[in-house]
Amino acid sequence: MRALSVCLLLLCPVLSPAKEAQDYAKISCRFLCLETATPPPPLLHITAKGNEISCTIPTNGLSPASDCYATENAIRFVSATDRKPAATATIPPNMKAAILVFIVAEKAPDALPWRVFVLEDSAKNFPDGGAFVTNFHTNDIRCDIGGTKVTLHPEEFHGFARPEPRDAFNMAPVVFEFLQDDTWRIASESMLRFLPGMRYLIFAYLDPATVRPRITTFQDFRAVAKPPPPK
């Protein structure tokens, strides 16, 4: 279990050429938004070199991978319509691939409209055939995936290996509990199919529309390399 990095930073001044070259890093990014009612508008990532990269943030699954460029460990996004700052993702050093999860930010003076949670897209976080659970809720949650039980504090996450045992259909039970008034209450109970070459991304968070705890699950499949062309 590790704490999750949250970013709510303002745009920084333009770097000097020497500093820019030193801190300019390419990151393969996939995007996802947990706010289905009002997802982010089309965004632009404007690199330190002035290039513009269009970014669409889907709500029904992960986007295809796009190369973004971090300057001083930050990827900054502006609205494609009015060029106003929209979000900033803080990228830990040496990260090569990331999943950027957008959540609407609480209204505050000078705050950006979107928070961005940065998840390293790696085999360590996402075991093949397993699940990755993140707690965006303000209280603790408990999750039980195939008999493996973990308690997650706010902004913590955990990667679960493919459950053992599974039934004849490769399915295993998945249970989530929220802590409410010092009592653990079941919020979600289901059976999920765990197959090689796929993974689940499961998020616990507070729905801004209903102000109630919510569990959202996304299924994602590992990219398969294309065979080389015949000689």
C-alpha cells in the first residue's frame, strides 16, 4: 500500500532553456475521468517547447496512450476553448507511463477546476489478471478480492494479484465496505471474472452529485504487440 500523489498546482513560470532541457521528460499517458455528469472539456497540453497536444478525457474507460511532456515533474493542461488553466499532474521522477485520473475539484479561490491523480502504469501496480484499487474517498475503505482483504486510508492504493482460488468460470468475489459512523457497511458485493491479459481499475470516491460513497469499476485489456510484417 502506498499513498497517492494529488496535484492542485498553478502554472509555473517558463523555464530557462538549460533548465527546460534538464527537466523535459516524455511520459506515456492514458486518461480517465470519474465525473460522468460533467466531464472535462477538450483539453490541451502545451509543452515547454510550445507544441500543443489535444487530450480527450473519457468517462467510460481509459483513453488510448498519448505522449505528454513533464517540465519540472509537472504536466499542465489548459481548456482548448479559452486556454485557461484546467489541471496540473505532478509526475514522480523516473516515471515512464502513467494513468491520469481527473476528478472535479472543490471550489476554492484560485483553485484549478480539476484534480489529477497520477497512477504509475506498471506491472508492479497492475498484476496480470488482477485488480488495482484506489481510495479517493475521505474515509477508510475495506476491500476483499478473492479472499485477500486490505484496508485503504484516503489516497492509498493497492494492486491485487489474480485471485486464487476462482470458480470454473474464472470468477471470484469482490466486496467493498465503507466506514460510516464507526461501523463498517457493505457498499458493493459482486463476482468478477479475472482473466490473463486483462485488469480491473476500481475506484472508491465520494460522488459530488449525490454526496454518497461510490464504487466504479473499469475493465482494461493489455495491449498486444502487432506481429512483424512478413518478409
